[in-house]
Amino acid sequence: MNALSTAYSKKSEKTLKAAQLLYEHDFLEESIALTYYAMYHKATALLRQANIISKSHTTTIHTLSLFGVNSTPIKHAKRERIDKQYYVDAKVVRKEARELLEQARTFIGEIDLMMDSLTQEQLASIHNTHINEESIRSQSK
């Protein structure tokens, strides 16, 4: 794991702990937001491990498919974060915040296992696939 990947992994861990503390003290909207960011930081760590730089949340989430990661949990967390942070009439349910935390732990754990098992050859192949996809997208614009 390179330095940036390690830094984003640590940021993910710290953010998840903060989300848990906020949940325990009934700051549910804030917990949901940080739960999403914990997942996002771990996704960024995975991309950085393959030397992929993403400049948007949408691109980061989309790029997870190159690694075979199921992006459904992070997409759901992102929608929940947007709903809870941007809209004053969004209903916040404690059970949903707890379930989101559990989904984040699973998502992050799966990425941790993947990061530990990826070889340099696999990372290079993923990086090259990403570069090729970016090239095709830029040519079609």
C-alpha cells in the first residue's frame, strides 16, 4: 500500500469512529453524513492503491467496478447523506442510521480484504484499464 492509500484508509477509520460517536449521541444526520464519507475515503484508498486519481465522488464510485466492488452500499449511503444534509424535511430514523453504519463496516472490511490481496500485476492492470476508459471517454466528447 502506498502512502496516500494508507492515509485515506486511516482517514476512513477515523471518520467511521466519529460517525459511531455521533450515532451514540443521537446526532443522526451527522452520523449518516460521516458514514458515507468513511466509505468514500476507503474507496479513495483503494483507487489510490492502483495510482488512480478521481476528482469526483461519482467517478470514484463508478471506478470501483474496475475492482469488482459492489457499489450499491456506497451509492445508498451517498443518497442518504444528500437527503439528510440538504433537506430539512428528511426524516431521520435511528434504525436506518445504525443499519447504514453496519453496511459501512461491511463495505470497508471487504475493501480492506481486497487491498491486502491485490498483487502489483493486478493493480497495474486495473490502472491501465482505467487509463484506457478515460481515453475513450475523452475522445467521444
